[in-house]
Amino acid sequence: MNSKRVNNGAEQRFILVFETGEEVIAGLSAFALEHKLDAASFTAIGAFHDARLGFFDWQTKEYQPIPITEQVEVLSLLGNVALDRGKPMVHAHVVLGKADGSAHGGHLLEAHVRPTLEVTLVESPAALIRRFDRETGLALIDLDASASARSNASVSDKMN
Ligand code: ZN
């Protein structure tokens, strides 16, 4: 994966280009860790050799797997990065197009790129904190915790 930091005033914008064979969630997670991203959003287009999507089952609180075992266009990939127990967590949803024009979509669990995936990632000025939610069994964005993280961040910014 190649990346380039593009200056855009207060917010940091990155362009990431994945190559054939690279796995998207692992690549984005490694990038978020390396660049200490605590809050970001991203969009992408490109194509996958294969993918594993998930549909969140409300009863079992688990993702029902949706395997995609053919070459598909990435029509739309949207996601964010937030802190979960201090580590950046990548959350992405995707709509994929098959050769017959039909679309399949879901929560992106895993995908292998072929031949490219072009990601635009924007780092948010304020940190987004995720907390484990007992009812859903999911790590959801906690805006209250995020607000205090932001004020702590601005204090430490002033100290720097
Ligand atoms: Zn999801």
C-alpha cells in the first residue's frame, strides 16, 4: 500500500492506494495504528478479487457471513476509524457490483484487492471514542467520551 499526506488546512487528508492481493481491513488498521489515528472517515472505489461481508444478526449478536467469491467492482466503500479501548478500530460498509450489474452489500469483514483500491481518508480534529455496548454487543461511538477526549486533546495541543 502506498499513501500520501495531502495538506488541507486543519484536517489531515490521506490518499491510500492498495494493490493486488492486499487485504483492506488489515491494511487500514495497520495504517491507523502507524499514524496514531483516533478519529477519521474514509471513502473508496476500486475492485476486489474476493470479499467476506457480514449482516449483523440482532438475535445472535453475530455477523452472518456473506461470502463473495468472484471479481467485483467496489461501487461504494464508506467507513470510519475510532478508538476502541485505546486502539484505532476500522469500521467499513461496502456495496459491490457483480458482472451482471447486481449489487451486494454489507459490513466489510475482509476483502482482497484486484487490481486497485483508491481510498481517501480524512482525519477528524476531534477524537471519536467507542465503548462496548452490552445491549448490542457492539463497540459504538460514545459522543460524551469523545467530547471530553477532544477537550483533553485541545489542552495537550496548547501544551505542545
Ligand atoms: Zn458495520
